[in-house]
Amino acid sequence: MSKLFSPVRIGRLQIDHRVVLAPLTRMRAEEGAVPGPLMAEYYSQRSSRGGLVITEATIAIDGGNGYLGAPGLYDDSQIDGWKAIVDAAHKKGATIFVQLYHAGRQSHRDLQPGGGAPVGPSEIAHGGVAYTEKGWVPNTPNRALRTEEVEDLVSGFKLAADRALAAGFDGVELHAANGYLFDQFLQDGSNKRTDRYGGSQQNRFRFLNETIEAVSSVFGYDRVAVRLAPSGSFGDMSDTNSRELFEYVVSELAKLDLAYLHLIEPRVLGNDADLSRSQEPVATRSLRKLYPGIIIAAGGFTGLSAEEIIASGDADLVAFGRHFVSNPDLPERLRNGWPLNDYDRESFFGGTAAGYTDYTFFLQSKAS
């Protein structure tokens, strides 16, 4: 595992190994979308010296949530909870980025201020589910954002970045994948606008591009990152020329000297199912030629396949999800060839410490 455990720089930050905690929706925030001690314990457990931690999707703007229990940075009351998490990660010697998101049309009126309709680039019928007090429910039909509202969202993301900086985060990742708001603007299956945010690929990229600029005014471009799912169909996402679209987007991102580009591999249709069959990691392979900066790959990797993609040069780091859930000491397990704990899918989304902070460390299990 020599490549997986070699150092790398992302922007101005030194990372000592390439096993990344992927952003994982766990839905354990307290009332008011405030991170509490349970979340701090979870992130502390998965922080390692020289490692990179990316938080779960964090609500950037009030009304931008699709999952009850997700944490936020849309209000000052949420800063201290995140500061405890950042301090815990730093105490372990880790670097920690917050992933900011807006669910857009992937939401429900029960999660909206005043019970209003979710928002999106265009008013188009679509599938998908949200998580509310009633459990998983179909999304509420959305309304289309007005042009000035899109501009306000850009300002809202900047305010969230201001709070992230106050909490001590090392950087920000913008979640432009998985059928959420940035993704909805990028792809023409969901974006039928005729204003400056719709039509051409350049116009559809504008919302993400303006948000990158706004957030970078807080952190600097070299501490801002973007996550994309070039093959993703989750949330009824589609584009008439997906390959050309994402090649354009990645080419534009390559001009910005970002911290990294985070790509979800097309492991399975929609990037959202857990099946044994997998596809070749074509997302990084096809886009590496357009992006000379740091690339993080995610999507069903093992220690061996992570080593292979890094050795090939198609990616520089690999983000692990399910195995990091059940193995808080995953970097050390991979480094030493130790066996992995099985994960419990039933406890992935919401709940208590069970399936969250109660997984054993390898050395603990040996000692007992």
C-alpha cells in the first residue's frame, strides 16, 4: 500500500495518507440542525494523523435540506457544534473540510420554512424521496427559482462559508452531485431556464461558478473543492449530452486552482445502490486528461482498488464510505492488512449511537 500511504498536498495543505473519509449523510444532528457531542465523537473516531475528513452534506441555506437530522451552517447557532467537531479532528492531527449543499427540488414541504414548496431551477415533475418525521416520503413538487433568488443563494453560500471559517474548518467542498441543487442547474434534464442560468452549458454552470467565487473570497480557491457525479442519475437526473457537459465543467474547474476535484465513480446506476457488480472507474479515467490538479475518487473502493487507481495516476486520493462507517480506524486497518468490520446498513441514516459510534477499533477488539 505504498501509494495509498504516501504524502500529497491539496492546495496549501499537507496530507500524509490518501484514505479519505467520504461525506456520508448520517442524520444525527440535534434540534435546529445543530451538531452535538455524538457527532463530535463520530468524527473524532474517524480522524487520523495526516488524514483528510470530509463532513456529511451540510445545509448551507435555510430551506436547503432534504433529510431530517442533517446538520446545518445556515445559522450562527450551529457554529459552536461544528467548532467542537473541528477541534476534535485537529486534535487527532487531521485536516477537515465541510461539504456544503442545498437539496433543491430533492426535498419536502415538511422540511421547508413555513411549509412552502422546495425550489429548483425549473418546475419539472420528478421522482425521489426526502426524509421527514414521517420517514422516507416522496418529494414535494418544486417551484422554479426566480433569477434574483439564485443570486441570493450565492450570497447565502458565502455566509455559510463565513460560518465554516469561524468554526475553524480547513476548507469547503461544494456538493454538485447526486441530484442536488448545483447538479440540477448543470444538467438540462432538470434545467429548462431561459435566463442567464439556463440554456447553454456556460449558463448552466454559472450558478456553481459564481458560488465557487463567493466561497473562495472567504477561504481562497486552494481551500475550496467541488464534488461531481458525471454518471449519476439519482434524483431523476439526466442530460442530453452528459459527457460533453461534464468535460466542459471539469475544463472550467481546472482553470481555478481548487484544492481538489471529487468525482463519484459510476459503480452502479445512479451511484446510490449497494450491489456486488461494479463498473470500471471511468469518471476519473476520462476526466483526468482535462484536470491536472488533485482528484479524489469515490465509489465502492477496496484497499487494493484504491492503490491501483492511485498508482495509475487517474486519482490522487480515494474516499471511502461504508467501510469507514464500520471501521473508524480504516486507514490503519488498510495499512496493516487487518480484517474489516461488517457494516450495518439499517443504521446508516438517522438513529442513535448504534451503528454510528459503537463500531470497534481493531486493537480494541484484539485487547478484549
